[in-house]
Amino acid sequence: MIRTIGLAATIAWSLSSVVAACPFCSAVSQTLSEEIASMDAVVIARLVQAPPAKKDASGTPTKVVFQIDEILKGKSHLRGQRRIELLYYGKAEAGDRFLIQGVDPPELMWSTPLKLTPRAIEYVKALPKLPPKGPQRLAFFWKHLEDREDWLARDAYDEYARAPYDAVKAAKEVFDHDQLIEWIRDGDIPASRRRLYFTLLGVCGSKADNPLLEQLLRSSEKKDKAGLDALAACYLTINGAEGLPLLEELYLANTEADYAETYSVIQAIQFHGTSAKLIPKERLLVSLRLVLDRPAVADLVIPNLARWQDWSQIDRLAELFRKADEKTTYVRLPIASYLLACPLPQAKKRLEELEKIDPGAIRRARTFLTFGTDTNQ
């Protein structure tokens, strides 16, 4: 049996080389800026006449005409074209304005028109003028993170999810601390967005935020701990190594801690070991080793021990391998991989001993699973 979450964590963190602004967030889709950059022509056009309610007599959908008001990109590809005829099935009135994008000149293929409000028009027109990175860019999207138009809020979120973490730290003055606290307290904010707001609070917050953060970390309510990985990372960003004892007590050394919550806190420690680098790895490893006392979840931390070249646990892991039962046999694969990655003669000796107990686990480790080690100590 191979634990899906543990294996996925190993792969994701070993392959990750660029840390996004929110290392615990995933962009929902391509940002509008990225989409525009990939297009040959981009225009804002006005609907000349409302779409007909029915198809024509032959049953064929009827195209409607759009008058180009502004060309945002690709003027040369339009060659003086001022009107576009396209199928449009949505509800609209004459005069409504749309974003329309085209590819593959000279005969451009046009996208489905996207209806724009006056507010959205301002947003779209501002995008090409923004710097490609830096505080000024993030300041623009900050204003739209909880925009009343959902698609603008989604696009702003995706921009933050893609921005480098260093760029976010440089934009510390952009963020409104009190607004972040308000969003974090809002129970209707999705977990994905809470993760972003915890990450930003880590950048601009202080120990004055500890009462709230500790209340959330100690809470028994699932909704309070939505985005726990980012919450724990935020707490460590603000408190440094002083924040580790609480996480150890609640999640790492606690045998009653929920599996998923333990995993989330381990992710926070991974982030601090690979990206934030505010806490010495030697101290982070002390925290991770506590999980080895919980055989049912020990597989979650073994990849990090190998990646960070902590070879102090050879004998302890070999003993875990020997004692693994039907419920914890999955721990043998990461242990074998740890020993294979270890350059010490002692590891080779332990492998030879353990291979007699479970040759299949050693064989699978040799074939499928490798740990990337982190030499940046």
C-alpha cells in the first residue's frame, strides 16, 4: 500500500523550483494577462444589434455584428477592419460592450465575446499598461481580490497565486493589514483564498496577530482551520522558531492529531525550509523528527529528512521498517528510498538487512522513488 498524499507530496516538493506568492494556492486558470499575451489581436467591441431570439428559417444560428471601439492589441492584423460578425448566444442589448480576442492571422479566428461592465472595461484596459512584475502590479490586483465582479476577483487571485514569493515580500506596503484580518475572519471566504490571505498576513503582520492565529490553530472547528497549511506557515513567518513548540504540541507530537492536519503543518514546515528560510533547517528537522514517533504518519516526513540530508535517523528508520505491520507497511517504501539516498556506509548495511525482510519494498524504491536532496544548507 502506498499513501497517495505522502507520495504526491514527495513528487510535488522535489520538482518544485519556483515558489509562488501563495505556495499553498493553485491558480484556477490562465490569467487574463497571460491570455491576452497569447493572442494576436484583442479588441473591445460594441454590439450593434441585439441577438435574435430565434434561429433563422433554415434553423441556422444567426451571427450578430460587433463594432470595434478600441484595439488593445494587433492593429496591423485587423487591416482596417472595423466590424466583426460572430455567433453569440447570451443575453445582450445593442450598445453592450465585449472583449473579443483573435488568433492565427491573416484570417483571424475570434473567441467567444466576453461581456464587459464599465468596471470590467477599466480593468481590461489597465492590464497592458501594468509592469510585468513588482509592487505596482500587485497593488493593482490587490484592489480586486474581493471584487464584486466574480471573474475580476478570480483573475486577481490567479495573479497573486502566480507571482514569486519574493515579489510579494517586496510589496509589503501594498497590503492593508486590517482588511486581511477582516477577510480571514469571514467564514464565507473559500479556503483557497484564506490561504492567500494568511500568506500575505505573514508578510505584513506582527506578533500582535498571535491571539487570533493561536485561537484558529487551537480551534476544534474545521472552518477555523480552513487553509491550515498557510495558517501554520503564517504563524511561523511572524514568530520564527518560537512558533514551532505550539505546532509540535498540537499537530506533530500529538498522536490524536488528524492525519490531514498533520500533513498541512508539515507542508508549512517544508515551505519554511525551502523558501522562507527564516528558521534554521536544523530546528525544523527537530520538529519533523517528532512525527517518526507516530508510525501511521511517519511517511509524511521521511522525504524531507532525505531531501535536507538529515542522515541521523538511519537506525531509527530501520527499526520502523522492521516493526511495520499490515496497517503501516506503506512506510517501508520511503524508508528504503531514504536509505538509498544516504551516502553513509551504515545505510548500505541497513539496506542489506532490510532487504531480507521485504525485498519487494527495496526493489520498488530502487525502481520508482528517488528523493532530490537539498544541498543549499
